[in-house]
Amino acid sequence: MRSVRSGVGTGSSWKKRSGNVGGPVHASRVRSLPLDSPGIPDTRSPGRFLWWQARRQKGPLALALILGVLTFASQTVMPYVFGVALDSGLEQGVTPELWRWAGILLAAAVVQVVTAAWGHRADVVNWLRASFASSELIGNRIVESGDAISEELPTGEVVATVASDALRMGDIYANAARLVGSLCAYVVVAVIMLNMSLLLGLVVTLGLPIVSGMLVLLVKPLQARQAAQREAQGRLTTLGADTVSGLRILRGIGGEKVFADRYRAQSQKVKVAGERVAVTQSWLDGLQILLPYLMLALVLWLGAREAVKGNITAGQLVTFFGYASFLTWPMQNIVEVIQFVTRAFIASRKILKVLQTGSATPASSSPAVMPAEGAELVDEASGLVVAPGRLVALVCQDPDASAAVATRLGRLDDELEDATPVRLGGVLLRDLDKGALRRRIVVGEATPHLFTGSLRAGLDVRGGASDEQILAAMHVADAADVLDSTPDGLDGEITEKGRTLSGGQRQRVALARALLTDAEILVLVEPTSAVDAHTEARIAERLAAARRGRTTVIVTASPLVLEHVDEVVLLEGGTIVARGTHRGLVTDTGEDGRRYRAVVDRKMDTHDSQTPAEVTR
């Protein structure tokens, strides 16, 4: 006799069914996802983390546990009632007492069906709450850590954590009711059986735990093999992500076969690891069936002997057989849940690796007062001073040096800030509230990153922009051709990383996106490096007009852009060595002019040697 909740959490089939679960309990709980705040997790150990999550969803978890206990309790009643009813019928025939026992049996069945159905819904809610709360925590950590997470963990490892580990986290909470219900049922049945027959009671109540203990011995090697498979799978995901992202480069240097062979070799390691897991799992699954039923056969043989001797009645024999058969199921439940627990611990260790990642820009516990709008931005290390409302160009022969200044201006890495402080209105950026600072200072990096979704959603990242504002930003970025080439216009889909767009189109979409943030201070790193000279000239003119009177820093050495800025500063050796207008520095006959021309003349030569197709492809 098995619970109608037997399918809960035992495999992928349950997860497929969970999407169709309805009803008030499920609907009310699931509407709360995603959570407004997943909370601050306890990351000291996997056990503490799992217990913290249990406390976070104590309401749904308590409901599931109560329903689980009621489900198994209704099952424990049925063999006893059936045995008593059988003895009553054999001794007295069909009497009102027999009908009462039959009614009790029917009531127990109804309770089992109702509690199991609602319990399944509660289990699904617990799985969703735990899995998606973990996904939220991982997502928030990724957002807050900035570049720090990519330096500490491979991309594939982080992806596998969201795609696999967070889901395994939910399994332990989805199956908690099965575990508690099984344990309670075992205790109740053990007491009943020992009172009816000491011999048979001892055989069942002691024999099944011994059988379960033998099965648990296989769990530890299974856990080790599952952990090895998880590690191999993470490396495979990382290798695959790296290969796909660099496929164009690999083809250019003829290295795609080498990397394909590496992926193939790693996939074989995952296959071997999976086969080792499957072998151990098959032994465990087989013994889960074989050993309990051997125990059941022993109980049936001993019970028959006791009945022949007259030590127990026929009804009691039926009761013993029913309980012996029933207890194999709670024992299997306990072993299965132990497996879920081991998987959850493995998954939580992986999740904790992500959650314990430091942040490139940690939030200040007591942020300073945010300066009023129109504050001066100063990079102390280089000597760069950006006056409010000015359009400033930062020119440098070393792109990495100028990009480092831009990174500091946006407070994208506090390690750089510690060595070379940046102040807004005299206040250090690292002392300000990070969220508020991000609203005021936006950095558009040199490499454009586009995301899957509609063109409108990819451009209006802060939300609330009208179509007119979006089209105006695209006009400034000279990105009308992107709109024309995208089916359904602004509602058309941009593929992953914007791979259907040319390099120049991706850069112009990224520029329009940065303009739509309407940032008080906008820092743009080489915003026109991937476009031809004619397009660059149009963008430079429109950009200067659009940002006139708004604080803007453009990292560039293109004369086409430099012609339109208010001030040009020359960075050399990490410090500002010259400043002025583009025309003034170009015509300067002194050392400053010579240094400046050495940078911008080379940029002009590069432009002259490139065709539009070479630049934008």
C-alpha cells in the first residue's frame, strides 16, 4: 500500500507535472515569485544554508509536513482496521460492527486522497520557493559582484549553478513531508505490531532498518560519484561556453578542430562519470526493491506459522502482511530522501561558492550624503577634472590606460578606487550609495554587450522611455539601419549577444542604450571605433548636440569626434599632460602639440586605410 504522493520529487516526471498543478495553495504561493527580497543567506556551511532556507519558507513547509503526516497516518490505520474487520466478519458475520469498521476504512481512504492531493501541491510550492529563491540569490550575487565573479569562477560553473544546482536545492524541501511522514508511520506501526506479536514485531521493526542501513551504505559512494560528475559537467559547460563565444576567432586561426576535440574529450569524461553514477544508482535501486521484499517474504512465512499455531488470528496475519508491505515504502522513502539530501548538499556547496564571491564594489554600510547635481568629477590619480555640463574627450596612446580611468570614474572596481580615488563633489565615490551612484554615472564600455529579447527592451534598460525617446536615441547613434533590418521594428527580437548584427551595429545600439539612461554623467569608451568615417562624423555631431550642457566624458582619439567636444585632455603615463581644444592642440608648436599629434595623426591614418565594410563587419 503506497501513498498517492509517491511521485512527488522522485524525478524529472514530477517536475514536468508540477507545471500543471493548480488550486488555491499553489496559486497563492507561486504568485509571490519572484520574491521581493530573498533575504541574506547564512553562507557559513551547506547545512546552515539549507536550514536558513527552511526557515525562510517555514509556512509552506509546515503545511506540507502536516499534510504529509496525515497522509501516512491514514495509511497506517488501514491494515489494522482491515484485520479487525476481517476477524469480526469471520466470527460474527455481517453485523453493524463490521459496517462501522468498513466506514472507518472508507474515511481513512478519503483522508488519504484529500491530504495527498493538497500535500502534493504544497510540495510543489516548497520546491518552487527553494529553487527560485536560490536562483534569485545567485542572480543578485552575480549582479553585485561585478567583474569579481568572473575572476573567481568560470562562466560555465556559474551557469550550471543556476541551471542545475538551484533545482536540486528544491528537492530536499519538496520531499521533507515524505521523510517526516515515513518516520512517523514507522514509529506508529512498530508500536502496533509489537503489541500484537513480539516475534513478528521485532522481525519487522528491526529487520527493515537493518535493510535500510545496508542501502544507505551505498549512498556515500554514490554521493562521491555524483560530485565527480558535477565537477566534470561544470568544466564541460565552461569549455562549451568558451568555445562558442570564441568560435569566430577559432575559425580565423584554424583552431576549431582542436577545441572541438577538447570538448569531445571532456564530454567523454562526463559520460564515464555519469556511467559510474548510473552503476551505483542501479545497485541501490535494485536492492531497494529486492531486500524489502525478501523481508516481506520472511514475515509472511513466520506469520503463517504463528497463525497455524494459533498465536495470531487470521485478521492479525492480514494486518501483519499489510504493515510489512506498507513499511517497505516508508523505508524506500527514507533512503530516497537521503539521496536527495546528499545531492542538495553537493548543490549547496556549489551555490555557496557563488554566494561567497566578493564584490568589486561592495556597498557601504553608512554611505555618505550624495552631492547635489552639477557636482565636479575629479580623478585624483590622473589629474582629470570634469566640470559640470562639459563635454570632455580623454585622449591616450595606450587604450588600457584610458579605459582604466573610465572604469574608475564609474566606480566599477573598488580596488582601483582604493589606489586612485575619484571624487564627486569632493566625496569619494566608494563612500556613496552604489545604487544611487549608478543612476547618476553611466559608463558605456568599449565592447558592446547585447542581450536576448526585443530591441525595445534591450535599449530601454531602465524602463519608462517612450517610442519617441527610443527613436531619438537611435537617431543620435545613427542606428536607423538596425531598426530597418529588424523584423517587427522595436518589437523585433535581438539574438544572443546581438550576433545577427554587425560589429558597427552592435556598437551603435549600445550607444543608443547608454543615451537612453539619461545619466547626469555619461562616460563613453571608444563609442565609434567600429564604424566608418562617414558614420562616425554623423554620430559625433549628433552626440555633441544631444549631450550639450550635460557632463560627458568620451575616451577617443578620433579627430572626427574631437572636433565637437568642449575640451580635450591628453593622458600619458597615467597623468594628464596637456589640455585644450582639438584645434588648439593640433596647431600647438610646443611639446604638448607634438605629443597630441602623435596620437591623433595615427588614428587618422587608421581611418584612412579602412573601408566601411572593414570597420563595420
